[in-house]
Amino acid sequence: MRQRQTILNFPSSIIPKYRLVNKYKFFSSSLLLLAVLLNPLVANAVDITEQLHRPLNNSFGRQSRDDADALLRVGQQQYTSGYPEKAIDSGLQALETYQLIGDLRAKGLTYDLLAKAYIQLGRYKEGEDALRRQLAIARDTQDFQAQIFVLNNIGTLFLQAGEAIPAGKTLEEALKIAQNVKNVEGEGLSLSNLGLVSARQGDFNKAIKLYETALIYRRRTGDLRGELNTLNNLGDAYLAAGNYQDTIATYGAAMGMARINRDRANQIRAIDGLVTAHTAAGRYERAFELLQQRLILAQELQNLPEQLRSFESYAQLYEQLGNYPTAQNFYERAIILSQSLEDSKKEVLLRDRLTQMLKRRIKGTGD
């Protein structure tokens, strides 16, 4: 089987939307997920590696391997189709056979699948554990490329948990390996993620330098999606630093490139950044034009969550400008969509914002 490396892609714009319970759920007020104790996990990884060196049990025969390979392919298809629970079931069945026949590389692929599926379901402890096991196999087989990408995934999980220091150490290890083996793709990825660490720590000037260097490597490899992600990260850093001119130029480049290449996720993310930047600079007409583009795009994609976010952004901008009747209209439209999506938390939040706005409106009228 040919091994492929998968990068868990967590755009910085979504990081603060989750809450961490103990060490494995997101904090709602901070930018992205998962604090872990390293020593026990490393110990577990060593135990697993030792188990994998047991002699191959030929009684399973070729049919057992073929069955496991088929299960892994099915699991990958299930994950891609949006069924992570089924992907986990298939992956665990395949893993059992690979464990018995001692196929290390196949186990690495299976742990990669399991990690993605667990994390998608919010089962972060299990996802992080799968990544640690994948890393142990990569080290055992001296697969440096796999080590680079798995370390980046683990670093991203630390970062999402608000653990910037261990995230930085993990990502620096990944960068060092990438530099030693001259893996350009790994260098670009690691530098971009280290930029996220610096941004989380409030050092936006350092983050900007890291992103700019990362772009050089990502362009060398033709990693378009990676380049777009780093461009949006760079826009975030410029925005946080109050540099609106470079913010608008960077997000504008990302939006145009994403539109040409039909990368809708990065296109919407760039539009959101541009709306914030133009609003902060007092360019409200341009902000409304961009919001209209965002809403049309969400409607074309039939993406109800993004339509809801568009209505919410409209409401907030109109409220900021003191146009309370129009803001109320958009809040109410967003509330209806949140009900359709059965998103009770969002509905409560929107109703609270609407109530607070109406109170301010009445108070202003009374004055």
C-alpha cells in the first residue's frame, strides 16, 4: 500500500469556536483544542511499537490482508462522505488485522484515518492518541515525511487547546526535521503553523514574518490550498496589528485566488476578513458589497450555516451604524435559520443580541 500523509486542516478563523472540558474540549472565547500529558502517551507509543515487532502470523494468509485493505478503503470513503462514526468502525476492524500481521505502514495509515474521524466527532483525546501512535510508527520506520506532518497535526491540537508553548515546541521539532531532510512542503506547513503560535501569543510582527517565509515555500511546491490558508493567516495578523492597507491587499489576493480555483472555504474566509477591515477603516459601502457577495455564494452552495452567518454579519453591521430596524430584520432571519438548523445555542445568542439592541434603541428614543 502506498502511504499518503494527511494534514488536519484547522483554519485559524474557526479555532475560537469550541470549548474544552478538562483538557480535550474547546474554549469558546479563545482562538482553537487539546492539552495533553506527554509522558504517558510516549510510553504507550513505545509499548505499541514493541508489540508490532512480533513475528508475522502467516495463518491469516493473503486473504486477511486483502480484507483489511478493503476495510481501510471503505473507512476512507466513509470519512470523505461524512460518516466518521462508520469510518472508525471500519478502521478499528482493519487495525486489528494489521496488528496481528505486523504491517506497520498500514497501521500508520489506519491511525491517520482514525485520528481525523475522532477529531471530526469532537473526540479529541482519542484523536490525539491515534496521532501519537501514528508518530511512533513513523519514528520506528524512519518515515521522516510522516513525522513532519503528524507533528504538525499534534501541534495544531495543542494550539487549539490554547497551549501555545507545547504547540510551539512540537512544531519546531517538525520544522527541524523538514529542514534536515529538505522537505519543502513540510517547511512551509511548519512555518505557517508557527506563525499561528506567534499570533496566539500576541507577537503579530513575528507571525507576519513567519507567514511571509512560509508563503515562499508553499509557492515553490505549488501547494495552492496551503498558500491560500497562509495568505488568510497573514491577513489575520495584519488585521490584528492594525495595518489595514496590507490587510486588505492580502485578503484581496486570497479572495481572488480562491475564487479562480473554486476554493469556497478560503474565499468566504477572505471575504470575512475584508468585511472586518473595511468596516474598521470606515468603508461601509465596500463592506456591504462584500457581504452581498458572501450571501450569494452561501446561497449558491445551499450552505445554510454560512447563510446564517451572513445574516448575522449584516445585522451586526447595521446595528453598528444605528440602523436598528434593518438590523432587527436580519437578526430575525438569522434566528429562523438557527431554528431550521436546530442550533439552539446560536438561537439563544441571537435572541439575546436582538433583545439588547432593542433595549438600547428604546433607551435612545426615551432620551
